[in-house]
Amino acid sequence: MKRPIHQRSGSQPRRSRVRNLAWAIFFFILGVIGVLVPVMPQIPFFIMSVLFLSLVFPGVRRRLRRFLHRHPKLAHAFKKWKDRRRKKRQRRIKREREAGSRKRE
């Protein structure tokens, strides 16, 4: 079975990694702006930055898992968020498949 050229074995496509890294940098910059501007919050932006970095770098992912293991309340909230995101993605994929099968008919 041939793999698509843009996909490497055992990892995300390059485009997805670059997009996640761009989002991480964007949220980090917003966090820094939040530190400088007293009205704008910074913590949510730094958290989002770490979450996107964990999708790109395995070392960050390991540290995030360790942190979540030490803080079970945060781990529970993170798991709920991840499950909601997964269900939403699965619904979208199902809709796209159904729409694709209708076009072929």
C-alpha cells in the first residue's frame, strides 16, 4: 500500500505541523502582548501556545503529560476538551463522507 507523498510514516503531514507551529507562535505573541497591555489576558494565550507546540514537538508533549499527571483537575478539564474536539472532528468527517457518497450517486 502506497502512502501519499506529503505524509511521513508515523507522523502528521508537514502542512499540519507547520500550521500548528504557526498557531503556537501566533498565540505566544498574543500572550506577550497580553503581558504588555494590562487589559488583555495573557494566560489563555500561553496555554494555547503550549497546546499547539505539544502537537509539533514530542518533548513538549511529554512535559505536558507529566504536568497533567501532577494536576488531576486540569487533566480532567483537558480530557473533556479533547473528547469534545474529537467528537466534533468525527461528525465532520462523517458528514464529508456522506456528502462525497451523494455526489458519486
